Amino acid sequence: MAPGRCRHLHGHSYRLVVGLEGDPDARGILVDFQDLKRLVQPLIDTWDHATLVASDDTALQEALDALGSRYVVLPFDSTAENLCTYVADYLIREAGDWLRARGVRRLWVRLAETETSFAETERALIRDVRPEPAAHAEAR
């Protein structure tokens, strides 16, 4: 369980940003923004207006069931860092080949819980000399 105030059931109005790095095509486009939005929309549709619950938090799942509340079970605690990693891995798993075919070399995901607090992670789609950075968080 998280320390401090985060140990209490609470919510966030997340802001998800996905960034791509690569070589634009002859028109100057790497990936159409609408296509990128379509890639992440299934996650947004699943998570929107739901409580994100760790799979081992059976007490919360039981309480939400008793209340008739909507929730999504995740295989990890719903920290911003874990959610960033999950989104990045999801994009590579579900659309990695499609992104690589469009010249995307790297992607990054930023998930903000507030205007000043966010987590971010980065992944390579094409191996390069830079090491894979770990997820990091920042609060201002």
C-alpha cells in the first residue's frame, strides 16, 4: 500500500501524452494524430470512469462489487509510473510493427496526475545505442 495520502482511495483526472520519434515521410508526417489517438483509445475507453484496482487488492474489489461500481483489475498497483510502463508496452505490443513501418524509432509516454506531477517512460522500437531508460516521476 502506498504511504501518505495516496493510501486512501482517490481518483485522478489523468492527462496522457504519447510522443514519437522518427523520420517523417515525404509529406512531413511521421504518424497522423488521429491514427495515434485510435491506438490509445481502447485503453482510455476501458479506464475512463473506472477505479483502477491491483489484482491482489481483493478487499477493494469486493467493496466495489458491493457498491456496484465500475472497476478495472490491473496486474500492478495503479501508480503513474506503472501505468506509463503499461501504456508504452501496450503500444509496442499492439502497434509496434505498424509504428516501425512508419519510421518510428522511439516512443515515450507521459501520464500526469496533476498539472505539476507526472511520470514518464521511453521505449525504443528500433534498437539503437541508447540504453532503455527506466520510468521516472516528477513533481513541481
